[in-house]
Amino acid sequence: MSAFFQRNLLHSAAATVNYQQDTHATTGTRMSKNGTALRYMQVYLDLKDQIAGGDFQRGTQIPTEKELMSHYGISITTLRRAINILCQEGLLTKKQGSGTYVNGIPANTPAVPAAPEKPAANQRIAVIMPDVSRMAPEGDARHWQLNLRRVDGIYQEGNRTGANIRLFDLSEPFDLDEFDGAIIFRVFELEMEEVFNRLVAPLKRAGKPYVVLSEYNLRFCDKYWVVENLALEFLNAYRYLKEKGMRKLLVIGLNLTPENPRVNVLPLVMEPDCCEFLENPRSDTASARARMKEYLEAHGGLGDIDTIFCLTDLQAVGAMDALLEYGIRIPEDVNLMGCDNITDGLNAPVPLTTFQFSGRGVGRTALEVVLRAINGDYPDGVMITKRCRIVERDSVRTINR
């Protein structure tokens, strides 16, 4: 599927900060199930906002009816009523036997306010990442494919606005005094306060805005954030598995401590005696295969475990190999889910159900925010929370008991 869910929901705990928000940043608050608006109208407005905001590009296919029904928690009748309105307005087109495609926003249709159309060709934006050599090798804890999607989104928005984008990592020299603003990826050494503070000091002295692109490291002294709330997204993934009938869960990954936001949300979904943990200090396929094999041999199989969740797709593919070699079928005997939505999962022996934690929409939004901050549209600051999407494939099914 070429079109991704990129929805801006502001009802997470981190999003309660009282910053000035624009209409685009509050997309998704309409989707509260406790709201008074009719559900089909909520879905219609949310999809329309995504089309207007560029999250669904012209000519691309929107997610399937099954994906949309699962995403919104609605019936097929409700979904089709919303889709039909969008088709009547000319935003979508149904193609028999193929799917539903995006036409875009007609010229006479009011849309969610987009980034200002002021010339940005002379606006120089630095994109700062940690040392790429730490992120590039397949097998690192925060896979390079996620960051490539973010960077690609930044360049897409830069191409649209004419902004001059320069990408740097901390292994090379650069002078932020030469730029009008910056986007900073807060991962690895950039999570260290001393490193981060030293980096942004010249921007603060010059009064230039910078956007912090963060997963869960929130700094209330920073004005401009595009946040992907790690705990919230993993909570959503665990809840999805619970809805599929999960009763006994095995979690495989590194740093399985209560301080890990991937772990500390589990008590909100599962009782402690319903979870087991298999620590794997690396994120590559080979080590996960070996750890899963050791577990199966030590326990004589999976016992009453019916679901396995791996903190990365690479670990899930390794665990899958060991399970299949042991004669355990996926998903007939056990559900298996990963995280990241990288190509290894799609091409696995059983196409892997996963969730995409970050996408191009994150990068596009980050550049939009910094350009608007330069233009003075966000004098008081803004935080935008981007949401993940669950990618349903063949490795998870509804467990019938």
C-alpha cells in the first residue's frame, strides 16, 4: 500500500502541553469515540484532513476497507458512507477491482490550512543527525530505514516549498550560523543533554527556530517539537494483539526493563503473570534466531504462549526462522508481530504483521513547522504528535478458543 496513515492526534499525555495549535495540528481529535458527531462524519472529516494535508498523495491508493475499519474501529457501512461522500466531492475515485484512489483537494474545496506559500528558496535549513555510521548498519536498534523515511519526507517538503536543505551528521563539521533554522533528530548521542545543548546554543543566541524530532525525549524548554510517542504506540500495538485474542505473551528484545517505554505500558494491557520476557541484547536476525531456538529447546516448545511480540522486525524475522524450524506454525500455533515495517518483514517466509513507527509524514511536518516558525506563525511554540499505523499481514490472526 503506497498511502500511509499519518494522523496528528493530540490527546496523548505528552500533548497536553498548552501550546498554541493550528487546525492541521489538531487533526484527529474529531475521532474520539465519545464525541457527539456521527461516526461516519468523523471518519469523513479525518480522511479529508489527511488528503488536504498531503498525507495521502494524489494518485495513490488509500488503505483497504479492512485496514480502515480496523484503524477507526467502525463497521463497513459506516466506512462506505464516509468514502462515498469523499467520492461525491471529487476527492476520491473508486476503480472497480482495484481500490480507491486520491484525486486531491478540488480548487473550490476548503482545506486544512497548509504551510504558508511565502517564498522559501532563500530559507536555509540544516538537518542534524547523529553519526550516521551508528545508524546505517542493518541491525542497529533504531533501524536506518526509519530515519531514511523521515529524511525523505523532509526533502519532499523542501522540494515543494523551495527551501534549501542541508543534511549533516555529527561526524562532519558544520556552522549553524549559516542557516535560518534546523531540524534535529534526538537519537543516540543527541539524547545527551550536554551534546544537545552545545549544538543548539548558536541557534538560541541568534533567535533562530529549531524543531526537535523526538520519539519520547521531551524537553519542555524547547518550543517546537514533532513527537512520536513511543509508549503510546506500543500500547496501541499490545492492545491490537489483545483484541486478536492474546492471553499469554512473550516479548523479545533488548533492554527489557521497567524504564523502557516499550515495556512499562504492558501492565495497562496484560496481567504480570501473562507476560514473559526474552532478553536479546542485539537487534539482528541471527541473534534473535539463536535466542528463540535456545528458548524452545529449554522449554520444550512454547507452552501456553499464544503470541510473540518482537521489539524490532529483524528480531521477529529471526524468531520466525527458529519457530518454523522447530515445527511451530505461524499464525496457526502462535501469533508473531514486529515493529518498524522494514522490507525484511514483508519478504519473510510468513509476511510479518508489524507497525510502522515513523514515516515520511514526520519529516514533511518537521520542515513545515520550522518554515512556519521562521515566518512567525508559531510565536508561542507548537508540538505536533504523529501516530503510527499497524500493518496487517499474515503472521497474526484472531485466536479462536
